[in-house]
Amino acid sequence: MKNLISLLVCFLLFPTIKSRVADQNEEVLKEVRVGLVVDLGSTEGKILETSFALALSDFYRINNEYRTRVSVLARDSQGDPLLAFAAVTNLIKNAKVEAIIGAQSLQEAKLLAAVSEKAKVPVISLLVPNSLSLNKYDHFIQTTHDPTSEAKGITSLIHDLNQTSVVVIYEDADDWRESLQTLVEHFQDERVSIERTASLAESSSGENHMMNQLRKLTKVSRGAAFVVHMSENLVSRLLHCAEKLGLMEQGHVWILTARSMHHFHFTDHFATRSMQGVIGFRSYVPVSSEIMNFTSRVINALMDTKRYSVWAYDVARILATAAEKMSLKTSENVSSNLLETMRQSSYKGLSHGGDIQMVGNKFILGTFEIGTRERRIGLWSCDSFCGIRRDVMASSTNDLEIPRHRFLEENGETKKVLRVLVPAGNKVPNLMSMRLDPETGVYTATGFCIEVFKTCIAPFNYQLEFIPYNNGSYNNLAYLLSTQSDKYDAAVGDITITSNRSLYVDFTLPFTDIGIGILTVKKKSQGLWTFFDPFDTSLWLASGAFFILTGVVVWLVERSVNPEFQGSWGQQLCIMLWFGFSTIVFAQREKLVKMSSRFLVIVWLFVVLILTSSYSANLTSTKTISRIQLNHQAVFASTTLNNMKLGSINAVEAYAQGLRDGTLSHIINEIPYLSLLLGYYPDAFVMTDRESSTNGFGFMFQRGSGLATNVSREIAKLRSLGTLKDMEKRWFQKLDSLNVRSNAEDVASLNDVDEASNRFSFRELRGLFIIAGVAHVLVIALHLVHMRQELLTKLQSFY
């Protein structure tokens, strides 16, 4: 009986015990889903998938008591950003994942970042470089090296190698271009001259193309270090071509950026051979037994490993730890809380050798390992080299003996020669002028453009060699500079920045005012009697005479039959003058009786209409500043300029002479030329209008030359300090250099000629007065005939 009761109790309690065990197992095995969206056929995709699997396996083997389990749902993007976008959207909507691991390119990162921001699900990227365009997304997390620290390290290394200039070779893709920006800006800040840049595309960079690019670079940049920023396939092919051209031998320096080194592997025999003597930056991963164990397992699985496999290992452990910390918390938005937990906590990581903590939206790796393929040279951290081995560095780079090429020794200082084309002809000497020294046979150049160029190039330690250009237009000059890079480095002068020329060369910022303007003669003030200016004296006298004549003729015709023209002799004299001059404003009120007088008044009112219209138009044009709408076509402005450069006559004097003799009423040209003319004749001419329809003058450099950027920075400094304006005043107001006359006599003669040419004369409008005179004679003749007939009629009636 006792045993029966025990069995009954067990039977009743069994469902409750089973339920509690099930609940406990359910808590222990709570699943946290994470999506992995990568190209599973690529090396990167395979390494990430394997690294995550190994990391989670190791983590839960050690932490078996954890109640959460991170499960990875892998999706193949096949390298297509749109497929990646679709996969992430599906994982968030249907699989309810709490986080996404992915983004292998900048384009893909931007798409996934937008999705993560909308869904409030974090996306973690281990392959996309640091980009300003991604900083606005709060839910997009990056594990990346510190680009600023890397830029400082590479710059310091270049200075340590006694280098002052570099050639930058990069991959022509958005993410590679954008990730290079920080390095380029730091070069400029630290006065490392970027001699040339070259971009190579994966799809179009065959061996012949690479060989040609390297030949062009070495013709003008033999003394510079090569900084390479591109993917492993392009790096391998580039170094192969460099080896063929002898550029991997003694005296050549090659530096690979961290991103290039992270993607580079050394299983290829050729790549191993070509990497001899190449220095690279890599994110530093401290050696430990855990690292050795993990990397050996990855290599056993895939026969390859890379730096980001360790990053993936750490990210997987971070996600698993954060998920466990969140398991006791309840919230409607688990993903956001997961992200906050990741931000607020620190973690142990293999890649850092210690604690890892998120800074902003990034897990930053700030320490770099500097080394060759075979060995480490040293470390870069905290803005300084740590434990660097100079002996190893020297042997690794073949003692770094830089070959001499176009260098001069001057007062014990080495300067590189910069060959500069300058348009000859000296049409506008104050802008630029060239002179050949008969004793030395060397050309010297002076002028505003030359002084600005010399000032901007001075910080970069160049010896300038000026070469005259006499072979045609500035478009041809741009083409010549582009096609003969082995002969010329730059072009300086009054060269307008145009889109057509920019296809062949790199322009600096403009160093002059932009746009074109209108210049005309400054009018002399006439005081109280300025309203007489539109007509000359002869026209005023003729007009007055005809006003009086019209009144007399109308009075003569009308007085016998029209009471309004009768009265005392004083009244009749007043009505004659009043009627004649009232026609000026069409204010005559007297009613005319005779058809002949009506005919005369109609003809005279037509003449008055022409006279008043001419007077108004001339007064407006001569006494009001003209607002002429410019034809914005650059061809028009350049044609005007070319027409003014006559033979050996100085262009400025030609402008002045054209305005002085009345040949030209206005000059339309670029602002610098008009500013010169205003500087020489400040009291004679005035600029009546200006529009920003051209881009100003700029200096031309070879395409890809870093000097264009460096000189632009110097131009901006000169402009901000006011030095550029001081140079303009000094060169644009040198009156003695051109022997121009800007005294009071010249100004007066210019104004007198202009006023005489603008006034209407009697000769110009004599046709109107002929018509009016004929009408007056005809009316008088008819009136005399009529009077004769009346007289005959009276005589007949008398007799």
C-alpha cells in the first residue's frame, strides 16, 4: 500500500517537473539570430564564415552555462550590392535577426547602412574602410584601423627615409579613392610633395597599360617614394611590372598602405619574390597561443588567413557576450539594446591583446606593425615609432639610395628642377614677360603671374627653369604639356581655366578675379548744363529757328480767318512764339482752320517726334551707366582679346588707343586685363559691369601631379593673407613700365573725343529739316497763291 501511494505521488508530480526542466532548457538555449551577408565564393566571405563558426564554437565551449546561443544565418550576396540589400531586408523582416555582419564594398555599405538605420538593426562591417559618408549612420558599426594614425605613421616613415616627395598609385574604385583622402591631406599638411598620382582599374589594367603608366611616372619622379593603395590582385601585377622595369632594385622605395597589406597574401611564389624590399603597414596583432591556435585552424580549413579573420573572431565573441548580457533584460527593441550594450561594455579580444571598446560607431585598431613580407621592422603607435629597428629597415629597402634625376646643388642645398613653359611675345608685360640673357643664354621671367607662381612654389624647394612657348593657342599649350611630360612640368601665364584644357592638365585654384567685364570711357561732369549734351550747337540753333519759323508760318496762314491768331501786335507776337515752341511737348491748343496750316503742323510734329526721341535716347545712353547684357560665350571674349593684340603693340596701349580715338565704345574682356587698364588710366576709364562667366587664370601641371594641389593651397594662403591683392596693386599700377600717359591732358582728350562722337549734329539730321523746310515753303507758296487769287477777286469786284 505504501509503494502504491509513492507511485501515485510521482505520477501526479511528473508533469510539473517536466515543465520546469523544459522551461530551464528553453532559457539556456535562447537563440539570438545574426545574419552573415557576404560573397561566400570570395576569399573574404569564406574567411569570415569560418572565423565566425570557430569563434562561436570556442566561446560556447568555454561558456557552456550561458543561457543564450548566437546562431549565424549565412546568405550569399555573390558580390552584388543589390543581392546583399535584398538578403539583409529578408533576414530582418522574416528571420528577425538582431544584427547583420556584412558589407564588402563602399557601395554595399551605404545600402546596408540605410537599411540598418531604418530597421534599427546594427550592421557590422569588417572589410569596408573608414568613410566620412558612413559616419551619419548610428547603426552602422565598423571594425577598422585608424586612418589618421596610419597617415601620420606613413608620413613619419617617409621623413625618416629622408624623402620629400611621393608618387601615389591607387585603385580606381570608390572605396579605394575615398579611403585614400586622409593620407593625401596629411601629406599636404606635412609638406610631403605628391609628385604624381596614377589610378589603375581592375578591369582595364593589363600588363602593357601598367608598364606604360610606370614608365610615365618614373620619367618625372625618379626621386620619389611609391605609395601603393590597391587590392591584392592589382598590387601583385603592379609589383611584377615594377620588377620588370628595374624599379624594385636598389634606390627605390615602395610603401603599401594598411588596407593593401590586410588584403595581401603571400602564398603566390611570384608575389613573394616581388615583395622583396617593400615596406607595408599592418594592424598590429600581438602574438599569443590563442592567436596561433586560431590562425592554424583557419589555415587548415582554407589554406589562407588574413588580418580580418582575427577581427571576425573578436566580433563574434563580442556579439555573444552582449547577447548574454541582454538575456535578463526585456525590451521591445532588442536590437537597439544589443547595440547599446556593445557600446557600453568592454571586451577581451585577440586583435588588441587586451580590452576592446567601441569608440563612436567603430572598433578602432590604432597600433600598426611596420615591416616587409618576411619580418617586422617596428611598431607605430601614439604618434611615434616604438622599438623600430633601423638596421633591418635599411637592409630591407636596399639602403634606400635614391637615384639623382634633374637635381641641382645650390649653396650646398639640393633642389629639383621644375621646367616651366611661359607664353612668349610679351603682349602684356605686367602679367608676364620673358627675356633672354645673352651672356648666360638663360631665360628669365617677370610679371604678376610669375611672381605669384614663384611665391607659391618656393616652399617646395624647386629650381625653376623657364622655357618660352611660341607655338599657338593656350589649348595647344595644354595639349603640349600633357603629351610631352618628359620635357615640361608646368605652364605659367595668363591661362584661363577651361573645361577643355582640364581634360589634358590639372589646374590650380584661380589666382585672379574670375569673370569678364565691360570697360568704357568715364564721362566728364558738365554741371548744370549737362542736358545740352545730346545735340551739338548747330542742331540746337536749327531746331530753335524752325520752331519760330513754324509759329510764324502758321500765324501768317491763320490770322486772316482764325480769331485765335488775331488781336494786338503784342498778342500776335506771343501767339506766334507760343504756338511754335508748344509743339515740343505737343501742347498746342489753338484750333486751325486752314488745311495748309494743318498739313504743316502734322509734318512738323513728325520732325519734333524724331528730335525728342533722339534727344531722350542720347541723354540716357551718355549720362546713365550702361547695363549691357553680356554674351557669355567665351569665344566672344577671347576674340575681342585676340583682336586687340596687334603686332608688337602692347595690348594695354591698344585698348586705350581704341577708346581714345573713338574706334571702340566698350571693351569686353577678362577682369585681369581690364584691371590693368584701370590701373594705368584710373581717371579715364570705368568698369560698368562684370559677370562670373569665366574661371580666372590658373597654373597648369601634368595630370596627376600633386603640385597642383600643393600650389592651390599656397594660393589660398596668399589670398587669405592679402598678399595676392598687394601683388596685384604693385604690378597693375606700374605706369612707367609701359610709358602710358594718364595725365589730365589725356583724360580731357579722351572725354572730348567721346562727347563729340556721341552728340547728334545738324548734318546727321539734316534730312528731317529738309522735309520740314519743303513743307514750310509749300505752305507759304500756297498761301501766296491764295492771297493773289483773293486780291484779284477783290479788284474784279471793285471794277
